[in-house]
Amino acid sequence: MFRFLFDFDTWQELSESLTKNKIRTIITMIGVWWGILLLIALLGSARGIENKFNVQFGDYATNSVFIWGQSTSMPFKGYQEGRAPRLKYSHLDKINNNVQGIKFLIPRNQRQSQIVRGVLSSGFGVIGDFPLLDKVQKKNLTSGRFINQNDIEYTKKVAVISKDAYEQLFEKDENAIGEYIEIDDINYKVIGVFKQGNFDFGGQIHIPFTTFQKVYNQGDNIGWIMVTGKDGYDILQIEKDVKLTLKNLNFVHPDDNRAFGSFNLGELFKRFEGFLLGMQFLTWFVGIATLIAGVFAIGNILLITVKERTKEIGIRRAIGATPFEIKRQIVLEAVILTVVAGIFGIISGGWILMAVDSAFGQGPDSVLVNASVSIFIVFVSLIILVVFGSLIGLIPATRATIIKPIDALREE
Amino acid sequence: MLKIKKLHKSYKMGDSSLHVLKGIDLNIEKGEMVAIMGSSGSGKSTLLNIIGILDEHDSGEYSLDDVEIKNLNEKLAAQYRNKFLGFVFQSFNLINFKNAVENVALPLYYQGLGRKERLEKAMFHLEKVGLKDWAKHLPSELSGGQKQRVAIARALASEPKLLLADEPTGALDSTTSTEIMQFLQQLNDEGRTLLIVTHETDIANMCKRIVKLKDGIVMQDKNIKQVRP
């Protein structure tokens, strides 16, 4: 059945009927070309925005919420308003026991310090951290390692510093690992250098949590906590539950919304994801709708062509062409038209994406990152084109075979 | 070879119907050269279309080479046309974007022959009609007589049992007409069966038998002495 595809005459006839009226053929193809171009350009741009978004949030466990103490706004159980509730290290177990769906609960302490190395000095945020942080907020280490359990247990004076800090405290290409820096007059050994992500709040220098506790005399106090939810748990609910537990432990009125501050990354992320999903849906919708309009234009033109070729079709049938052979030829024309137009559309869509990428996709502050479409999408579009092309080709093809050969021959 | 018995055909024209063929009886043996004559409206074109399996009869019998032609679907009709019949039209009906040899090869394409074999056969028939040197020319570059000879070559290409010619000289001047008729006579001499529809007495006289139609019936059916130019 598909042997005809390898026959020279099939393609000769195809090129004859398509090149007989070049302008019409080209105008016909513009519809499909434009449709697929839009689809590719829009999908690619949407992908670019999504990529950008992923880069922004990439290193984070995104279903996280940050909670810290502020000050109470209601008097409760004999306590005056305006009191500052403290987060305590000893509360963590209770939170873990009371609240369902917590994957990680990470306490952090933070302060602003002067860092000195030889004659160089600079102010940075210093954070006391557990090794667990690396799980939630993947540290992109360029050299060395992150804090480990050993550092915690022996309250070692070690520091993991950001690339920013490294550049300010070290000479270019100088090896930082094993070198010492002074944080508030105490020497720390540098064990790792990391590249900052977009959501690294506050700190450029990480030291072991226990070291921070001891050096700065924090006792049981914690600056703030990071809570990460398990999959399938609503991060908003977790935030509520954690806050309620904290209010209980600190004798804060349950309706006091100002006592604890928070930033819910998961909620923000969800909203963004919804936006991206909507954008993608719109893109597919607009692209495919345009494509369908283009394919219909091709069907329309082929219908006119068939009318013009009535006599030729009559001759063919008089000398022995079966209706199927006639149909096959016209459907093939439709498919070739759509696919060729589609391939041009994909190529020019690619060019547009390249232009978009070089205009908006460069540098750290770019609107989008790597605007592109996958081979899979290109493949799917081609399949869609072939399917649409054959379906629309059936209309003129059927029309061509409805005409009786005798009527076709009579037509002058 | 061709047997027609009590053939009827009518066309619906709105509410009324037009009875075109009112019981035609006709037998043609192998090797005959028959002219069908009649004025317009006599039903000769309708008869030719039915014989050519381009149209269907209402009642009566029609068989071609002992195969009954009745209630054929389009696919079978196309195959029978290809196998049994060769058509020559008044207006040549060549496909104008194909050159001479490709036009001749077209019936063979629908027979499913490979390209090489097709073109070889087509060349052979083109040589027979004396147009070997014009094989690569498009129909628009050929004269009327040449076009008709290409059309005859195309009709012969599928080695049909019966060659049907509908006013084959209708669009040609008298000299060329004679040439074409001479050529058709030559084909008949080689043993081919020909059926020629014409309204010109000169042309009819060059055949071996004349069947005259009038108002849908056979008025006269006689063998004549063939005129050889």
C-alpha cells in the first residue's frame, strides 16, 4: 500500500500540481507555517520562563516555610502584649511530635559580623547551621565540603563561605580551603566555598550550629526555623500547625497573628506553578488553534485545486485509476503541504527562540533561561501536522472521487 | 467479443425522465472496425459511455470478452477500463504537465508496473505511432495530429481488447483526419478491434461496418466496403 511513496511518478505528480501555481501554494502554506511558528515560539518562551523559575528555586526544597519570633499583639494568660516570644531549641521535639507532615525542621541562628583575614575585612551574615541544611537548600559547593555531624558534636571552629565572601577575603585563584578567617576575633578554618542561590537568605558564612550557640552564648535560643513538608502535605496547614504549637509553648494567644512571622515559599511556588501551567495551556491552545486554522486553509485550497483538476482526474479515471489511487494522491498532497510548511515553521520558530534567547536570555538577571523546545514537542507537532493534513486532505479527495469520470471528462 | 442485448438507459431530468437508449442490440466480433453514426441526441455518446464503462445501463445485458458488466463498483470499473478498453477522445485529453512518453505510460502506472518497464513499453508504442523523437515534448508543443497519435499510443499501451474512439478526428483538419484514420485502419489490419463514434460519413466509410442510431434504437447495421485512402 505504501509502495507508491517510493515511486518517482508519485512525487513528480505532486511537485507538478504544487508548482503549477506557486504563489497559491506558498500562500496556502503560510497558515500552517504561522501556526507552528507560534506554537514553537510560545512553547519555547514558556519553557524559558519555567527554566528561569527553576533556576531561581532550583536549590530549594520548595515546600518550605520560614518562621521566626516577632512580638505579641494581644495580652494572654497574664502576659502583657508587646512581649517577644523566643524560639527554643528544646521546642523542636514538641513541634516535631505535634505537627503532622514535617520532613525537616531546621533551626538556624544568625547575626551580622565583621570578618577579618589579614588586612582584608568585610561585614557578612553569619549563620549557625546543621548539616541537614544541605538537604533542604542544596549548597552548590565549588570546593571543599559542607558542615558535618562531627563539626557539630565537637563544636569545631570551621566555616563554609560564599563565593562573594571568598572574593573579598582572598586573592584571586588563592586556595581558601584550610586557610583561617577571623569572625568576631575568633579564628575559623575555611572548609568549603559555595555559590549562592537566589534564595539564600541572610548568610554568606555558615558555621556549625553548636559553635554559634557556644561562641555567641545563645543557650537554648534559636533565631528562626525552616520547616519542610513531606510530599502530599499542605505546607499552609503545616505553617498553621507549627505556629499554633509555638504559640502554645510561648503562652501566646491563639489568634495573635503578629507574634510569629513567616515566609511561605511553598505557597509562593504553588502560585507560580499555577501561573506557568496556565501559560502552557494557553500556549498549546493558541498554537493548536492557529494550526487548525492553517490546516483548514490548506483543505480549502485543495478543494479549489480539485475543482480545477476535475478534467485531469476524469482522464485518469478513464484510463484506469481507481478512486483510492486518486484519493491517495490528494491526501498525500495535503500531508506534504502541511509537513513542509510545518518544518519551515519549526525552523523559523527556532530562529525566533534564538533571537529571544539572545535578547532576553543572557546574564543572571535575564527574563528567561534557555528558551527552547524539546525534540519530543517537535515530534508531536509533526505528528499533529500529518494527522491534520491527512484528515483535511480527505475532504477534497472525497470530493474528487464523487465526480463521475464521465462528468469530469465532459467538463471543459 | 462485445455483446449487447436490449440495452436501456434513461436519465432523470427533474420529475420527468429522458429515455435515451431504447433497447439496443449489438454484437461486435474480434477484429472488426465499427463506426457508430447518428445525429446529436441519437444516443451514440451514451452508448459509447456505457460500452466504455464510464456509465451504467438501466436494463439489458452487456458483456465484454465474456465478462458481464453490471453493478460494478468504482474500483472494479476502473480495473476493467484499464484491462479491456483504450480510449481516444475528440479533445485528446492528454495531461498537459506530462510529456508524451509519460502520458503514454500513465495507464501502465495504474496497472502497477515499475517505472522502467513502463517507460520502455510507452516508448515502444510511441515509436509505433511515429513519435519516438517527440517523446520528451509536452502536449502544448505538439500539433493536433501528433496529440491524437499520442492519445492513440496511450490507448494502446495497456494492450486493450477494444479501442474506443469518440470523434477521433473531430478536432482535426481533413488531411490530418485522413492520416489518423489510415493509422487506425492499420491497427485494425493488425487484428485490433475498433469502435469509432462519428457523425462524418467520410470517416464512417473508412470503417468496415456502420451502425446508425436514431432516437435510441439501431436504425441500420450493415457491413460496407472499406474505403482505403
